[in-house]
Amino acid sequence: MHLFRPVLLTFFSSRMLRASLLILFIALMATFSQAQSTFGTILGTVKDSTGAVVPGAMILLTNKGTTSTRTATSDSGGEFTLSNIDIGTYSLSISAPGFEKYSLPEIAINARESRRIEAALKLGSETQTVTVEETAQNVITTEVSNLAETKLGTELVSLPVAIYSRSTGSTSPISTLTTEAGVQTDAGGNLSVMGATPALLSLTIDGISSVGVEYSGPINEMFPSFNSIEEIRVSESNNNAEFSGVADITTVSKAGTGAFHGGLFENHQNTVFNAGDSIQGSKPKIIMNDFGGTLGGPLGIPHLYNGRDRTFFFASYEGLRLPRETPINTSVPTLAMRGDGSGYADLTDYLSKQGVAAIYAPDGTPIDASHVPVDPTAAKMLQYLMPLPNFGPADSYSQNYRTNFPSPISTNQGDVRLDHRITQKQSVFARFSYKNRQVISAPDTSCTFNFCQSAGSPLQGSYSIPEIDEGMTFAHNYIFTPTLLNEFRGGFNAQHTSTTQNYSTSQLLQQTDLSVPQTNLAWSEAPQLLINGFMATGGGNPTRQRSQTVELLDNVTWNKGHHNFKFGGDFKRLTDHDDNVFGNLSSGWYVFDGSSDTGATIGDPYASFLAGYPDYTEASTINKPTMDGLGYSYAIYGQDDWKITPRLTLNLGLRYELHPPLKETNYNTAFFLPDYNGPGTDGSTVHGAVVVPNAKAESFESTDFMNAISPTPTLTAQQARLPETLRYTYKNDYGPRIGFAWRPYGNDKMVVRGGWGRFIESPLGFSLVSGWAVHASYVGVYSQSVGDDGVTPQLSLANPFPALDAASLAGTAGFYYAFPIHYKDPSVQQWNMTVEQDLGKGYGLRFSYVGSHGSNLETFVDLNQVPASTTPYDPATVPYTSWSVIQSVENLAESNYGSGTVEVSRRSGKNLTFDASYTFTRDLSDAAGATPSGFAGSGGNFVTDRFHPGLDYGNVSYDRKNRFLVTYLYDLPFGKGQRFFPGNGPINTIIGDWHLGGVTVLQSGAFLTPYQSSSDPANTNILTTVGQTHADIHSGVTLYATNRTTTQWLNPAAFGIPAANQGSFGNARVGSVVGPGTAVFSMSMRKDIALYEHVKFEFSAEAANVFNHRNYLPPNMQVDAGNFGQIPGLESAEGAGPRSLELAGRINF
């Protein structure tokens, strides 16, 4: 609730007020229209029994929940259209002089759905009524060109789709979207819809965006509670001009009705219900309780206001408690290896097991392994950063520290919605959602590089990762005439997150006797000690983040003759805050891996640590650690659904978007100008320059950074002739959309649909994050060296960060990340062709092909990379000699997607509804970089070769080639009103009202890429920039083991490490190996028990992977690792892990 005040102030700020008035003016002039309506449409034709059209027929539509009505009149062709229909259940009647009244008692309307009604009137008196008994449910879609799938809220609650997400402490329904054909997920839970990666998706809740500002992806926990969702609709392909994303995910909240309704629920999971992990040999401890309630109905004040037919409310609460524990199993030095308090340690047993014959002092003098001197700082680091062993024999130094670390999760969330009908022509609604999620995370002791969000030592305790999500929507619908309607929406989403630990950094540095370059540290950041073979102690990055999107939009719908016009506009205000840049390095990074000459001389990394001589260290200094971004986004569109003939409808649209780059309000950002050729700081001609917004930005430049890049100059935006946002606004974001829907036989039994469109991806806040604090900070890398005597180490724990003069600093800086000043917003062209057939009795058949081509997609390159060569890498040959690495986001990637889907469904009918689909997919791209392990995010990933980015073109890792999906709900045919034992006797209590539900997923494995991290065969310094690169695949050798096991899934003989100095990269292509497939059968069973006339108790059991099929994670693909080709564990996504059971109880009234 604390966001209300800034949001209201934002709304009434001068810029926002002007934008609001502008959009309202646009709506009234019917010039533009909105992008994210959630309304449905009913349209159809009125004919008589001979097939002749009936003009002038009166159509009456009544909402069965609220009793509100809408009317329309059929035109000269017998056609009628009712637009801007709230989702829900309706009845419809059609009357005309000389004909009996036509009555359809039940029509279900879903979000953004066009429902066709073909009414045949019979001659007779208007006082007589012909009633169509069956529910009007579109078996196939006949009026629009796009492909879409809908899951109702009742299905989300009834299907076994939330077991895994709840077991991880999440109440978000986003993971349930994989029950829609065309939706796939990677190992990180990121979604792809028909090849559209997360940054290309559009997500809304009641029409207001729920996409994060910083990385253009879904805010996973922003969704309302399961129990307050009316439906989730996934528009997968060829969305019309209303939509911004290649694919759109629309969530619609539940509304109240004229009758009170609600319920209480409890979902429970327990370790004793679940199967164990057959690979890890363990069963994670879990006791999860998810509980809450809902209440909806008319809103009134006794004796003052009766809102039974006008004002309605719906409210829900959901709480989740998961008192979990996280096992920590790591390696720490033994007591003997730490010393006995006299200043000496015994390494005899340890070195013997390591195969180290002897260790030496830096000058080559042998050291007695039983009497190794311990540096005082090293002793203190062991005391305060490394826990004592607590498991195994006293001489065991492997996996000898084990504990179950408390890491509970709790969530409280609420949703409130109010609907009010002002008049028959005006209605409004407002919804507010709030979620407070508290996560306690165990420290990650396995972090071996310098950025892990929650890395650390158990001695510093757990991380607190709270998250607060808030969202609000307000909407006003005005029916000027039955053919002219306006809808206005406004709202916001806001997310607050942080990562903190509860200890004092200054005290910890004092205890360990470590000196760091910057001591005014405001966060809890532990020193990162890395000794080969032992746990890591730090590297976490405590931070606070908040982002907010405020959105205003409007939609005008105008039905004119054979045209259904829509015009609209969309305005967003975007803010993004981050702090503590490079905080993970502020307490220092101390590495002992034997890579330096001193380390090699000593002979063992742990012995080097005891001696106090690191192989290298890193530390950051930050003059201005915060970032506050502000930006605006605009879109307009026009759409015409033109019924050329009664059988053929064209969907024609044009969308235009404008995404100016976000501005850092404190000017704490910098970009790199690769094309600069001019005077440097020393008067020489240099290649490349840094650009900052203005003179204020120059005032907090880091002296070390400026010395490190010397003689590279720093220019202001004015000097570089750039805007203060440091890049130009791309102005060619046009999105034409063309589609058709053709009913070849003139009825609603068969349709051929297709279309093409161009869609835009906006980077939103990513370009801002890219240049955040680059010039205001410096990450110093200090490598071990020896003094003038050729022996004495210059780097020690007593002096880990020696002062460097300007000459020593020169050429040591990297730029993370550059962003091109002429950046182009990525775009995707998408097309589809679909044939659908109504098979009768509620069954439908669909064949569809979807294709797309993405261009100007983002990827990372190193601007300082040299071309592949047989000559060893020489830093003097790089293009920008004042720099080490220059990471830049570039528009170099592309994608090509094609899929064919066969789908059979039954969406209405007695007892059984289901949806079964098979999809064959071919998805190729180079946007995910050199060694992808998931879908490409905003910004992409590092490419192997910036001169030939196509080297990384291959199969997208988690868009699986074959996927078979079935969801079903089945009411067992026993008991009252059913086929068997239909009576209402006592037996009905036992055998009646049983319901089954299920989800079945059968799919081929993910595409994997073999890689290695020990060779730079092309001599491009790729191991410094990416850390790994392609391995070799030997031709003619089988890739997979003859007898695949978890310890050997692949054939090691088929893979290798490229030869040194060969002048090319490894030949293993991206996605050239296929991992293990997945087979999941999840089921639910529910029993309904009537307690009173309108009160029902439901008890259910849901099981994910009910047959406990082993679904393996992909094998380790690092060819030069000891565990190459081994399966590390079992899958968990889509309920594929070990069988887990959830029991639920629910009271509904």
C-alpha cells in the first residue's frame, strides 16, 4: 500500500496529466485505440428457416451473474455485433416480427474472444420461444486469424499444475502456462511461446502490463492468486495490432456477481507423501501449507444503498508457509590443516592424498609439511570465514561440512476487485493486488566466480530476499451507441526486491585483518576467498531494486457496416532503481589456484593460502553506486476487421511504437564510442572514447578508472553530439498486421485462417543498466608477481591490493557493458496458416503451421576481440589498446522458427473435456550465444566470434523438437444425473461426484552444446571474455554411450579439445547434442460432498509425475571436466521430478 502516494503524485505530475488529457482527447476523436483490452465480442447472422437473412432483428444479451443487458439490431445483411463484452456467462435472445423468439440460455465469453452465433428463426408468434438447449461454446475459432489458447480459473484449480511451484514457495501460476500448446520452458523457468523468447512476450493483468522494466521479462510473482483468476489466455501467433508482443499472455481477474459466493481452501504437501531422488539418494524435507479464501457478491449498505444489480465486489487472500531447509554439503580444511594455535599447521596427510610430494617457500626452500607456517591473516580468514568440519573422519577434507540451513519462505497476498454499472451505457471496475513474499536463502558455497547473488559462508548466516509486488487496474467502459464504444484503462505494476545479510562488513574486515581500497561500505559484503578444492566464502551482491510501470491506454471500437474498426493509444511511464553496483567485489576477491609463478613454486593452492600469497586478487571502488532510471514508451494502432463477404473476414492493422531510451536521472551512466578517432588525454590520436551525459557525470568519475583507460578521452554527450540518454531513439518501429478467416462452407463448422505480422521488442531498461556506473567505479585486478630480486611475492594477504600508479593501471580496465548509439529495436516477422474443423458433439480438430524470422536480435560481443589466428594472442594487437575487454550489446543475431501442430479438443460436453496436441518444432538462432543453457534473455549472450556471429547459429536449447501434451478433466459417470446409478439414494454419497484431472507431457530432450574451458584454439582471448568455448566433435563416432547411464550418458570418445594454435574454434555446433527426453503423467482426483443446499466440500489429491518416471537433467557438457557426460540429477520443471503429492480441502458456497 505504500506505493499509492507516489503513484498518485505520478498521475498528477505535469507530464502524466498532459499524457492523460492527450489520450482522452484521442479517444473522443476516435483517432487511436488501446492495445490491451480484455473484452470479448459476440457477432453473428440472423436468418430464417430458408436461409434468407433477417434484418431489423432485436438481439438482447443478459449477463447471468449481474443481470446487466446489452442490445443490438441486425443490419440489412442480418449481421450483428456486440463489442466490449465482459468475460462471463450470458444468455441471448433474438426476436423479430413474424418469428418465434430465439433463445440461447448460456453463452460463455472469454477474454479477447470473438464468438459467432448463427441464429435460425422460425415463422410464428413472438410470444413463442424456441430454446437452444446446449451451451453456446465455440468449438473452433472462425472470425480472427491469430492462434490462442485459454485456461479458465476453474481448470487452473482442478488440474495438477501447481504442485511443483508451491513446493518451491511460489503462488504464481506462470508455470502452469506450459499446459498450453506452443509454450515451453527452460531449466530456469523462462518461457518461450511459439519461439518467442521472454523479452518478446507481452504480459498483462486486466489489460495493464506486468513486464519488468529492467530486463523486459515477466514479473513472475505479480500474478493474482489462483483463486481470483477468471482465466489466462495465451495468444500465440499473429496477434492483431492491439498487441505489442509476438505472443501475448492475458490474465483476467474474477469479478463479483449478484449472488454471494466464495470459499475457503487449504493445500498441503509433506515429505512423507513424496518419492526420493534416485540420483541424489535423498528426499528434500518439505512441509508446505497454502491456504486462504475468497468472497464475492453484491455490494450494498443496508437501508442506504442497494447495489445488488449494480455494484459487485470480489476479494481473495492467499497465504503460503514453507518452513524448508536447504542442505549444505561442502569441503573445508580439517583441524590439522588450520593449525594448533602455535602458528603452524600439519599438511602431511592432505598433501599425500593430493599427490603432492613436497611444498616450497617462494624462494624454493623446502617446507616441512608437518610444520607449515600459517600467515596471521590466513588464520583469521579461516576462523571467521570457513566453518569447522562436522562430518566424517578427522582427516577427511572432502564434503566434511554438512548442515541443513533454515531457509523458510512465506507469502501473503490479497486481491480486491470492484465493479460498478453507472448506467446501462457506462460501467467501471478497479482491481488492486498486493503480495508480500519473504524468502530466506541459504548461502551458496559453490560460487567459483565473482558474481553469485546469494553466495557466502554459513558463518555469515542466511540471506534475506524480500519481495513486494503491487498492481492496480482501473477501467471505464462507455457505450455511446450500440456501434460506437470507448474503453479507458489506467494502472500500474510495481516490484520491490532486495538481498541482504545481517552482519557488519566493517567488523568482519577488522576480524579478518583485511584491508580493502574502499572502506565506506553500506552493505553486508563478505570477502570472497577461493581456494581450489574448498568452499567459497563470499561473492554475494546485496542490493535493493525497485521498478514500476504506470500505464494509460484507451480503446475506441466502431462497428460500421461490414467493418469493425478499433483505434487506440498506449502510454507508459517506466522507472527503475538499482544500487550497490559491483558490491560483490567491494570486500575483495582472493584467489588461490596455483596459476601464478609463485603459486606454482609453492606447489599447492592451500599451502599458498597458509603462506598468505594469492595468485591474484580483485576489488572494486565505487564513487556512485546507485542508478535511477526514468523513461516513457508510446504506441498507437488502428485495426479493421473487415467482413468482405459473409464467409471471408480480413484482419488488417498497423501499429507504431516509440521507445525512447531511459534516462539515468543522476547521470550515472556511460557508453563507449567505438568509432571515435581523435585526440586522447595525452594529445595523441586514439581509437575509441567514453561518453557521459554531461559535466555533472564527469564530476564523479573514478580516478583509477580514468588512469586505467588513459589516454582514452571522456566526452560529454554535447561534445559527442548525442542526447543525454547517450543513444538515439529508433523511429522505425512499424508493425503491420494482415490476417484472414475464411469459412469455405459459410457455416461455423470449418475455417481456414492465416496471417502475417511484424512485432517489436523494446529493450526498456536494459540499455540503462548496461552503462550503469561504468565511469564511476573501478574493478582492480591484481596479479601476483615477484620483486626485483626475482623471488619475493609482491601480492600478499597483508597487502592484497597494493597502490598502483597510472602506468601500472593503464590498459587494465574493462567496459561492462557498451551499448550502440544507433541501436535498433529487435523485430520479429511471424506468419501462420491454420485449418480447423468442428467434428461435432463438442470435438474440434486443428492443423496449424507457425513460422517466424527474428532480425536485429541482441547479443554480446567483445569489441576488443581479434580475428582468429594461428599466432598466439597478443594484447598489443587489439583494436583498443587502452582496454582489456569491451563488452557491447549489438544487433547481430537472428532467429528462424517453424512448427506444425495437430490439436484435438473437446471444450464443452458432458463428463469429459480435454485438449491434446502434438507439436513438431524447428527453432534456430544465434541469440543465445556460444554455449547456451536456456532461452536468450534481453541483451542476449556472448558470441564466439564477433566477426562471424553465425558460428553460434543452431538449435535453440529448450525448444524441443517433439512435444505431445494432453490436459483433461473427467467427471466419473456415477451417481446422481450420471449414466450409472443415477438416483439420489445413499449410494450417491459414496460413488457420486468424483472427478479426475490430468496433464500428460511427452517430449524429446533439450538441445545441448559441448564446450571446453582449457583451450583458446583460435587465439582470440575468448576464455577471458566468455570463459568457455566450443569443443570438438569427432566425425564418424557415436555421440551417445551404448548403454546410457547417469554416470555415462555420452560417449567420451566422440568429443575432444581443439588443438592449440589451430586458428579456428571447435567444430561442435550449438545444439548439436540432444539430452534426455521427458515423460510426465500428473493426475488429480476430487470428491465433492454437498453439506447444505449451496455449500459444498471438495477434497482432492494431486500427484505430479504419478508413476515416478525418472526424468533426467541434461548431462554435463564440459568436455574437459571430470564429470563430463554425467547426469547431475532429476528434472523438476513441469512436475517432472520425483513423484510429489498434494492434498487439498475446499469449501465453496
